[in-house]
Amino acid sequence: MRDQKTRVGIEVGGTFTDIVAITDGVMQVAKVPSTPASPDIGAMNALAKLGIAPGNVSELVHGSTVATNAVLERKGARLAMLVTKGTRDILSLQRHDRKSIYDLKYKKPEPIIPRNDIFEVSGRISASGEIVSSVDIPTLTDLLQQITASGNYDVIVICLLNSYANPLHELEVKKVVQTLAPSLATLCSHEVSREFREYERASTSSLAGFVQPVLKGYLGRFAATLEEQGFAGALSFMQSNGGRMPATAVGDQPITALLSGPAAGVVGAVKAAESLSIQDVITLDMGGTSTDVAIIQNGRPGLTAQLEIDGLPIRTPVVDIVTVGAGGGSIAWIDDGAMLRVGPKSAGAAPGPAGYGRGGILPTVTDANLIRGSLRPGSLLDQEIDVDMDAARKSFDNLAHRLSLSHEDVADAVIRVAESNIVRAIQKVSTERGKDPRRFTLVAFGGAAGLHAARVAEELNIEEVLVPVNAGVLSAIGLLSSDHVYYTVATRRCELSKENLAQIRDVIETLKTDARNYLEKEGVTGEPVFEVFLEMRYVGQAFEISVKIEQEAVKELTTGAIARAFAAEHHRIFEFSKPEDARSEIVSFRVGARIVSQSRPPKGTIFEGMHASDHSDQFIFLRENESTIECKVLRSERLSSTPEPGPLLIEDGTTTILVPGTWSACRTGPQHIILKKRTD
């Protein structure tokens, strides 16, 4: 019988695929180039690099941008959508707001389903769930025979008015579809989102149908490849909410996995901060394609009930992350006003930065770090990258000529612009939401974050930066550290009053039971820990806010406790709240069930591909903030618990850390690196 003790996390990014494997408490880590055309190939290459046979893996947790890329590139399923008569234009009408109010040529985001692929169905259900008129089954059958006979569609999405309150009509329509075309995939909106607001529910359902065959097919191929090589363990996939679920469950609910990679990084950052008893952090995840930032308070990342991808709304709980195009592969360019810009376009994994020698010719942030000296060619040997410095410098020829600056000064300017973009992103999740970034520790991870973290922190007056051990593969570590999580939601509008308290309790208990049953159905064992959120507003308001009800309050629920929690959250967001006796109402209930992971920190780490290095002190010159400075170079293993003053360049197998002269660095007990602003 094979030894099955290895747990594996594989995170597929835009530029690199990261792998973490833990066997008997010892961690192995590696990075390989991503293969955007077939991400599963990069994942299998990562396993091969560590020499791990799939048959020896007991658990594999995976994260990928496959679903997100399908939406952004509009490469998904061919959809037909069935809607209630009179609502055919719902995806085109959208909301009456403008994302760019000064753009005279502004156009609304293009719907995922064109109007001629949307068909109307008779029947009507009221907002209270009552049947106003029935579905005309004979007419529906004739319509569906035409749709299915055309062969033009892969998935039929059914999104009928008010089906969140009563799914009967959607189920009737689905039954007819399955009778006429049993092999055709069918998806109902109440299976995806049981919330009101018809446009958002329609948008979410259409996107779910669009990416379902893509993600389900990808996971199926990946699972089949693993099984062919002897894998018999548990395969799970990361979700946008910061938890994982079995891959089969995610394949059926793909809308939950759109931000799986960034969410995994946040989980890894939380675990690293926990090991140092740090509760309030701002995460800075800078990879090859983009930078993701999030804010963590009291050891828990914030969740938001909605995100947008390519301008289209999606109703699903996600870790509250802000993304900017300022990754290592982000391209530098000059706009029409002769201003230097960085991103959002990226060189990606293919061809990648010019300095990687894979055919790239455009100037990127990575090339800028190579040119100014903050990224040394030798430091990338661990990642099997043979740096071409001539190509990196050549990519900056045009910028240097147009700006009349040396290559080193242009590279330094590109770095400062990229860092300004990151600062603005952090301000969106902190100061713009009434949170003072000076109270937080900045946690920097991803292959490129360590090079920029200190200067970003300095701009925000943050005095401490945590760079976790194996920071370059922290998202993959987060995969293995994540809990199993499932959220369920229901719109049940009721005014907050003592008369309705029993109904409020019943809805919460029903959702808890639903969540518990779903986890059991998917084979997830353990006692769940529940989280309760109420979507609330004052009577007369148009939109609601999410209010978390603490566990102790849930056990002995009172209207006063709910009212106080709502008033406090309303005041935090809007800087005002009404008197406690002001009328308020609950619009939707959201319950999360979490099976806490029992994983333990590894005893040590082996980086695959680690090259032997000269342990004597080395010094280099680099260009930083318009000055040339002499900088000491250290391998990370040589850093001790005694603070080492900057300027320093700290290198390990997965990342490089730049410590400016006004900062110091030291190593902590769990082998993390702490940067602190010097006071001397």
C-alpha cells in the first residue's frame, strides 16, 4: 500500500505556478512558469519539479484564475437565457449609473448574453412568492424544442422574476428542458443566488452559466490526469470567500471561485500574522500580473456580498480585495499627456518581462528592478530564470529617450509610479473606509512585494512590515491552511420588531440547517462554526449594509442587540446613525458554515532549486529615490533576531526584500522577517 502522507497546495497565478508540499511536517516549495493556455499543465509541472508522485498525495488543494480569465476573455459557454415575459432587456438595461461620469463616449458593460439569445416565458410570481399566473407549458415546450434543436447552446440559464421567493416556476421550466434535452446543462437562478434585485441576480446567474463548463471541464481534466497517475486523495478548490470546498462542489457552483488565488493569499497572511499574535493587518500580495490588497481586523478578513468583473455585478460572498495592475509584469508606458504610467496591461507568463529572455520586448516593473539593481540576476536562478540584462535594458530604450533620462533613472521612476498605484489601492480599503492604516501591520507576500513593501508602508506612515517565511508562495500555503466554508443566503424582508423576532430566529436556524446539510452532502465532515450576517437598512432607505451578529448575540437573539449592531455598523460606514428606536428592517439573511482546518505549521522548509551561495558579505550599488546607494546583500537564512540596519537586499528562494536605509530587518521565532522604521 502506498504511503499517502503528503498534502499539496498548488496556486496558479498569471506568471508563476506555486506549489507547497508538506510531508511528515516538512515543507517543500517551488515555483514554475504558468501555462495560461492549459493551467493544469503548469500544475502537473509543479508536482514533477518536487518529484511528487500523485499516488503519494493524500490531499491536494488548488487555486486558479481559470474562471476569472473565462469572463475577462469572454471565452465561455454558449448560453440561452429564459426570463419572465416583459424582462428580456434586463441584462442590457442594467443600473442607471455611470462608471465614468465625464466620459462622453461611455458605454455600459457588454452583457455576457446578447439580447437575441434571451427568450421570454409566461407566468408570474409576486415578490411575496405567490403565483400570479402559471407557466404555459405547451407554449414553453414549443419554444424549447426550437432552442434545443438549433444546437447553438451549451447551457440554458433560467432566471424568472421573484424566483428567490418561490422557485416553483423555475423548477417547472427546468423539468421541461431536461425532458427535451437531458444532456444539455441547465442552471436556475435560485440555485445560484436566492436574493432580490433582479438585475444582479440575472447577471450572477448568466456568469455562473458562462463559466460553469469551463471550470467544471478544467477540474475534470485535472482530476482525470491526477487519477491516471495514481491519485486517490481528496481534491478541493479555493473559493472567493477564503474557504475551500471539494472540487466537484465548486464545479457545480463556479461563481464562488472567481477570486480563488487572491483569497488564498489573504488566508496565508492571516495565519502568518496569527503566529505573531498580530490581529490587525493590511495584506499586500504583489505577483507577476497584479497587486491585491485587503484589510484584516481582529484576525478576520472582511467579506463583501458583491464583486464586479469586467463591469458586471456578481452576488456572492468574497474576501474584500482591491486589485491594481501593478505586478512584476505590469507594463510601463507614456500616455497622451506625456505622463509615465504603469499597468494595467501585463506581460504575463508569456512572453513575460523582457529580462526573462522569453521574447518579451516591453518595459515592465521586473525589468525596472533589474536595471536599477534591486533585483539581481543571480537571485532568480532558484526559479530557473536565466536573466537577459541586455534585453531588459533594451526594453527601456524608448522610455529613456522620450523622457530624456538614463535607464536607471527611468527604472527608478517606474518603480515609484507602481508604488503610488499600490498606495492608492491600500487607501481604498483603509482611509476611504474610516480605517487608519497607521494602526495596522503591512503583510507583504508574493514574488515582488518584498521589493516595494517598505516604501509603500512609509507613504502610509505604517511603521512595521511582516514578510512571512516563504512569502513568494504564501498563496499556496494559504490553500493548505484554509477551512472548508459554505455560505447560504435568503431574502426575507421583515421589519425589526419583537413581533417578528420568532420569524428572524426561524430563518437563521433554517439557513444553518441548510448549510450543515450541504456540507454533509459534499462529504465535508466536522462540526461547523456558524457566522450570521443580516443585510439591514432603515425603513425608507434604498440599499442595505451587512451587519455581522456575533455568536453570543445569536444564542440569545434580541431586537435590541440587532439594533445596536446595525447602528454601530451604519455609523462606522456613514458617520451617523439614527436613534435606537428608529424603524429598521432586515432584507436578507446570510449564514456561513466553517469547518476549521486542523493543519499544523511545518517543522522546516526545503526550497527546490536552491542554489549554493557565497556566505561572505556582498555589497552592490542600486538606484533608489533618485539617489545611488550602497546596499548590503544577505541570504535570508543569515538574518538573525538582532535588527540589521538598512540599506539591505535580502534574498531567498521565492522573493527579494529591499530594506531602505531608514528601516531595519530581523528574523522572528517562526522564521518570518520583520521590517521596522528606524528611530535613530
